[in-house]
Amino acid sequence: FEVVNTDVSRQRGLSGRQKIGASGMLFVFDELGFHGIWMKEMLFNLELIWVRESRVVEITKNVLAPKLGTSQRDLPSYYPQQAVDIVIEVEEGFVEANGVGVGDELLLVDG
């Protein structure tokens, strides 16, 4: 996974990319919160995996890329139902293909 852990890198996210380029993008936050994900300049559909203290607490499927030309104020944003400290963006179909479910533990390994 590609890790983004600064305000600038989290805001940019996957904007403008033709594909993820890795298994997904891991958004790491310093504190638990209702961190939103917006779909600015997204060119493909996603699934969002919401993680709280290393546990998957929610999964959002069918996160559709906005139509080209959608104004910034009309862009969809997505939020978890509870505070999280990690959000993982993966390509559509990843969750089912890899058997990811609520309650799964996330093990972060360097390298």
C-alpha cells in the first residue's frame, strides 16, 4: 500500500491517477476522527476500508468516480459512522476478492 500521512498528501490522494498503482492507498491520521474522503478528480471507482486502532470497523462499497466536469462543491465526500485513524482506498472489487470484513485486524509491516 502507498502510505499518505501528511495534510498535503492526504488531500491529493489518488486525484488524477488512471489507476491506484499499488494494492491501495493508506491514509494515516494522528488522531481518531471522522475523517472524510472526497472524490476530487477521481477517474475510477473505489471501496473504502475504515480502520480504528488496527481493526476494520466499516467498509464502504460503490464509491463512484464523479462525472467529468463536476464542480468542486458538488463532489461527493464520504465519512465513517465512527471515529477512525486509518482509511484505506482500494479499487472496486478488492474487498470481496481479498475477503476483507468488519472486525479484521490490520497488521502494518514496514517495507
